[in-house]
Amino acid sequence: MKHTIYLALCLVLAAGCSKELTEEPRGLVAGKDALSSQAGLETALTGAYGSLLVPWSSGFTSVAQIAMTMGGDDLTTHPGSNKEEFREFDRFNVSSLNSRMNPIWLGCYKTIQSTTNIINNYTSVQGGNQDSVRAIVGEASFLRGLCYYWLTRLWGEVPVIPSEKYSTAFLSLKKSKPADVYALIEADLARAEEWVPNVRRSSGRPNKGSVKALLADVYLTEAGWPLKNQAKYAQAAAKAKEVIDNRAAYGFDLYRDNYLKIFAGGTVEDVFTLFTRGQWITYNSFYGLSTMPEDEGGWSDFFPELKFFNNFPAGPRKDATFSTQFTLSNGTTISWQQTTTKHPYYKKFTIQSGARNVYMSANPVIMMRYAHVLLIYAEAQARSTGTPNSDAYTAVNAVRQRAGLTGLPDGMSGADFAAAVVSERAWEFAGEWSRWFDLVRLEQVEAANAGKDPGDLQPAGAITKASYWMPIPGADALINPNL
């Protein structure tokens, strides 16, 4: 019997998008037979990565994750033009029909489907190298944990897919509480931590240090809202310290030569990076025109808020982070105050080789870097003990010194030190979609959106905890009322 299946929720929940396929449900994923060899397992894993790399429709190579985190104070968008869907996120009035959510929702669930297939069926592999098989399953576990982590941070309660095989029962799946989703994330990352090797199997893959770093980030988030399990701070600090102490084995360090080169990928700072492989079907579409002003022929999809830019500490990091001068087609140079939006723009997303005014770049997507690990450790250690130790100071000051700043003063209280580290995270990862998640876990969304510069978009109404999570994409909710 055939079912009409829409390209949403990983072809598992049979929910909505504008395209539709007619498929045999049993043919949606490869089962045990196709995964009976190591090569079949590897092919399935390649497909799982691929679902995170389809511009505009699936995964992290579009502007979706930037749009969805505009509730932070480091990102905003054009007040007019065709940017209504971007403005909804910045103004906290997101419609369930907002298409900018779909790439993350779809990409994560497609990857979850593929990785669940690997995790559930790898024991069917005949022969093969046992260490290689375990490494593949470890990577699949890492990816599944990563995807559920993004889903629950953005949507809160989300459905957990129990099997890779389609079932009509999935059309009435209920949403799982964040605590249950985080338990699955931790279990997946524990398996990945055990089975992923110290050395990457190839670029764009995690190594054991990548897994530990993501797990540290998960623990840091669990310590805040909504779980508020403050015992997780100690776990976050311990796991991040494991990465720091073994950074040579994992090939990690701060990249100190040219700050902008970090965003071209392939430096020692990469902890986990999605490489686009230079093919048009995997290109990065948020570098280039998306973050250039229309004065230069750009699209003005996103740029920094004025208060954030003005408060950003001066120095080489600020100079590398922002573009403040622009060249018109006639050769005239204008300042950011003279652009149509009267804002500076993000330089770090216009560093691709060749022309800047492109809509598809071969640049990778830097998902996590070593600076994250250092600042996770510094914050978590101070919060877990109430007093920052010398290692915490060393970690945060390494990031500050690279930025051209002096170290934090000795003798700070744990609370003041942690707050300073959170500010450092804002500056270091400006525009890299982490600021929003920091504000959510620390319940500072309301404060960060109060007292905005008059030149920035203002919230559409009062911000509440309900504003922290996105609405389930409307087509999926229409198919399944439990969503």
C-alpha cells in the first residue's frame, strides 16, 4: 500500500512541506540487509552527514540557524524589504508557517532517521573491522545527539523517533519533555565518547575530543533553564578540562595567526566543522550576499544590533568581526552610518575566496571551536565551586589576550567571574548563533531585549518563557495534533 509522504520531519512523521512524494514506506530507509557490510554502514553515515548540508532546505548551510537565534542581542535584520520571516524571530512573534525553521527541523530529523538506522542495525554487519564499525556507530551517535540537542534547545518539547522504520503510529507521536530528550542526548554522546577515536577519520568528522566538547556544552546547558540541574556545572567543567588537558592528542588549540582565517575552516581551532565539499548541493548559503548591505548589492539578511556593536570591546577582534566601511559600485566608500540600514555588518561571514558578492560559498560551517571549550570550562568551574581557580583564569584570559584585551582581574567572585565569561562568549562568538542559547539557559532573554537602541527592531510584545521556544512547524502540527 502506498502512502503520500511529504518532505518534512525526515520522511518519518509523514508531515508537511510543499513537495510531495509517493513512496513505499518500507523503502524510506535501508534496513538490516543494506547495512550488512561495513561499506553499507559507511554509506548510511555519509547520507546522515549529507542531510545537514543541503542549502535552503536541510541542515546548517542556510541562514536558518542565524534567523532562528535573532532573539539574541547580537543579531537583527532589515526593518523592511522582504525580511518579514527574519523579523518574526527578532520581534518574538514567530508564525508556525515561518519557512526559516524548516531546514533545521527537517535536516535534524532526517539525520536522526539515518543515524537511528545505523545504531539499531550495526550488529548485522558481517565481517569488517570491528574498530572501524564502532567508529562509524560512534559518529552516528554523535550526530544524533547533536541533532536532538539543537531540536530541544530551539523547540523545547519535541518528538523522539523510536525507530528508523516508518509506521503510521508516528503520525500521532507525542512530544517528549526536555529532560527525556537530554537523557537520550547524554546516552548517545556517552556511546560516541567511547567509540569515536582520538584522531578524526577525515575532515568534517568528530574525534573523541569533539564528542567530549559537545558533551561539556550539553552539561552547561542542562545546568540552566529549563532543567536547572546545577550539578551539571561540575560535569561540564570536568568534561571540558578533559579536552583542554588532552588538546594535543585531539589536535585542538586556539588559532593565533589571523582571526578571520578561523572561519575558513581547517585550523587547529576546529572542534567540529561541517565542510561543504565544494559542491553546489552542499554549498554554504549564508556567507557572502546574505550578510552584505544592499548598498554593496547584498541582501541584508542579518547584521549586528547597534547596542551590541557599540558595547563590543575595541581591539583587533572587533576589527576582524565587523565591516564598517563599504564600497559602492561607483567606487565611493561609505561608513556603516550611511548605509540604508544604518548598521555595521559581519565581516567574518564574507571571507570566502574570490568575490564577496556570492550567494553560495564553499566555506564550511564552524559548529564548535576550541574557544568554546575554554569558555565552557571557565564559566562552569566558577559556577560549580563559587570561586574561579587559576585554570579558569588561564582559559578565559587566553581568549581575551588573543582578542587584544587584558586578562580578567584576580580575586573576582564566582558570580562576577562567570558573568564576565558569559560576556566574553558574546563577543567571541558574535553572530555565531550561540548568544541566543546563552541568554535562554541563563533566563536573560528579557533583559537582553530591554533598552534596545531605537535604531533596532523592538519586540512585538511582552517576552515570556513561552517566547524562548519556537512553534512546531505548522504542516507537521496539522498532520499530528499531538505536536
